[in-house]
Amino acid sequence: MRRAPMGILWNQLYQIWFFGASFLLTEVVTHGLSPEAYGVYSYALTAFTTISYLAAFGLEEAATIWVPRALTEDGRSQASSVIRRLIAVRFLFILATCALMLFLFPVLPGWLGQLSVPGAAGLASALGKPALQAHLISLAFYVGGSSFVSLLFAIFVSMLRTRVIFVISGCSQVANLALAGMFLKLGWGVDGTIWALGIISWLTAVAYLIWLSPLLLVRRPRQAISLLPALRLSVAAWLTNLAGGALFKQAVVFLLGSYAIATAQIGFFNLAFQLGHSAGLLLVAGLSSVGMATMTAAYTGQNRAWLSASWRAVLKVQILLAVPLLLFSLLNAQAIVDVLFPKGYGDVGPLLQLFLAFNILTRVSGGGIHQAALYVLGKQGYVVVVQWASLGLTILLGILLIPQTGPLGALIATGVPPVLVELAQLAYLLPSITRRYPLHFVLRYAAALIAPIIAGVLVHPTDWLKTFVTGSLLNWLGLIVAGLLFALLLIGALLLVKPLEEEDAAMLGQTNSWMRTVLKPLVRKSALAAVDVSSSSGTPL
């Protein structure tokens, strides 16, 4: 619990670096490949993402729950046993996945082409494309390394060793850039780029294993705890991720295509969807897995009071971090689109505003934190049912709205169900915990956002910057000035409103001194004593 704030910070720093490194890798690849070759690379990487998603089997979520549970309740030997068995299961899935890719994919298009089942011909065409078939060996190598790293990543997050993640995976991103650039200079093209990513992923896995070796080599316990509950959780998480991730957007894109919506309009939907999700995840991408691990540790001995306090704390942190960026993006959606894209993409602005509004509601409603708490409580079956019902609602809304409204209806179909999912999960979770949704905190935080919202609506920096700069620089400077004004007004309002309550002060007292110094001004005066009492006593909550 004490490591959680710094764990979130280090993980978030890595996630921001990951976003930046991914952009730089795109720059390296696009400058090293022709447009046609980059199209082949993009198709191959899309196939890689889909295969990795299907092959994950939810083991990352199982590790995030069961490793800290074994460590806190049963000790290092049981945690070591759980980790070793999860790694063994992942290796079996890697071998099976790579075998299917290498031996089944070359003949599968021919088999599917002979079937009269609807959709078989389209799937056969997709699997038979040279962009996939010509790179199966390098893709299989990359899938294996990436899948192994993702599990080890989850294990380190589960123990809140996120500074290790920042070091190892941060260095691996630099190595990706260097090796991919070198292979492209040598003229090895698409295949060389994929091989470079695969080599670095396996080297990253080795580095994680070396760092983890003291725990892996702990003597086996006399009687290891059963892994069946962890595997049941992994299956549920896999099904949930399919409904809420792999199939969610693809179903709407399929509906857009089936109703003969113009390709440009489908592209506008895709851009608004991607930008909205990026704005929602940028500052909280490192929170979800660390939050789940923290709640698992808090639930040691089935202590629902600590779990409830941890759930509320993680939920508040998410709202505190995610909502301002989403709100600023909503107020400046058109300016953001004008800065990032050519003039022909202006219609994306209103679509982005709509989707950002839904994203704000989703984050305030829970943003995945309720789902993590339900996983910790072992109520993953309800999560699966709700997510698949949400997918059904998405398809239904798409059928009703897309023919009349096109991408606008598609964004409504993808925006409404996640909000309803969060509310349904909250209603199911509340009877199982001892705390309630932090409504007072949300209302005080909303009061602090009033001034930045008014300024964002009334003040347009580009209007008075026109006398100094012109062209694309005007849009960039206007957006930067608007961001600085929004941030300053929000900080001032937070210092005035002071949204942190007594329970937040008690947790704050358990963090390191510099974090207490930064956040203490946001604590209400009536709760300030709790910071000093908690800090001096060393007793959480």
C-alpha cells in the first residue's frame, strides 16, 4: 500500500515514454520503407496485434491478482510457485500459437476458400495476403517474445516493482529504435524490422528473468496452492477483453462498411475513436494494473475495509488525472484536429467532441476500477456477462443509428455502452464493500473545474496571437497557451476547493515526504491532522 503511489508514478512515466517511443518508431519505419512497404508492415503488425490478443488468454490479469495474493497471504515460496506455473502455461500457449501460425496459416486460406459458409471467402482472402504469409516466421518469433514479455511485465506490476519496468522496458524501447533503424539501413525491409522487434522482445524477457531470478529460485513449497482459480480468472478476463477490446471497435467498423458508409467517413470515425481513447489513457495508462495489484494486496485476509479504501483511492486518482486532459481536449477538439491533420479532416472535430464527452462520463463512472475490484473479489463471471451484453448493445445501437447518422451514430454506439457497464458494475460492487462512491470528492472536483471550463469557452488565444504569428505555428502556440491557462486555473481552483478528504489524508501520510509536500495543500483543513498522525504512527488508514 505504501509503495502504490510511487508504483503508479513509475508506471505512468514508462507509459508516457512508451507512447513517445512508439511515435518515434513509426517515424523511423516510415522513413526507412516505401509507402507500399509500409502498408505491408502495417498489415502484418495488425495481424500480430490480433493474434497476440487472442493468444493472451487473460494470464496477465491472473498474474496481477494471484501473485500479490500469494505473496501477501502465503509468502515468497508460494508466490514463486505461482509465477513459475504461470510462466509454464504462457510457454505452452506461445508454442501452440507459433505452431498454428507456421503450419496452419499457410494452408488455412485454401481450406476456407472451399467452404460455402458466409464470410469464409473474406477470411480466406485476409489470411492469404502476401503481407501476412511472407512474414510468418518473423511474426511468430515476435508474437512469442512479446507474449512472454507482457506476462513478465504483469508480474513485476503485481509486485509494484514498476521502477524495474521503467528501466528494462524503457531501455528496450530505445533498443527497438536503434536495431530497427540499423536493419532498415542494411536494406532488410519489412522482415528485418519485424525481426528487430522480436529480437529485442526476447532480450527484454531475458533481462526480466535475470532480475526475477532470486524469487524464481526460492525453494518449492511443500504443498503448492491450486492454480485453478487463477486459470478461471484468466479465462474470464480473456472473454472480457475480447468483448470489450478485440471485438468492440471491429463490430462497429464492420457495420459501417456493411451500410456502405463512405470510406472517408469510416476514417473520420476511426480517428475520433483513437484520439478520444488516447486522451483518456495518456495520464492513467499506468494506473489500472497497479491499482488492481494494490487492491489485491489490500484484500489480504479478505479485509474488505482496506479493499474499499484502496478502491476509492484508485478511483479518485483516476478521476483526478484523466478528467482534466479529457475536458481540455473536449474544449479544444477542433484546434487539436487542425494541428494534427490536414484541412480535409476538419469534420473529425465535432465527432471527437462527442466521443470525449462519453469518455469523461466513463472515467467519472469508474473507468475500469470497478472491474478490477470485482476481479479481486472473485466476481469475474458478472464482468463477463456485462461486457458481452455491452457488445450486444453496441451492435444494436449501431444497427439503429449508423444508417441514418453514419460515424456520429457509430460513436454513440461505442460511447454509451461503456458508461452503462461502469454503472452496472458499480451497482453490483457496492453491496460487497464498506465504502461508497466518492460523490463529495467528485462534486468538489467539478467545482474546481468551473473556472477552467469558463475560460476555455470564452478565451481563444489564437485571436490575440494573430498579430504576432501566422500559419501552422499560430495553431500550435494557441493550443499551448490554452493548455497553460487551463492548467493554471485548475491548480488555483484546486488549492481553493481542496478536494482531498480525511481518508485521503490518512493515505497521504503513508507516502514519501515529497509527495506529502506536493499534495498536502489539496487536503481540507479539517483533515490536515490525519496526515501527520498517519505519518507518525505508520498505520495505514
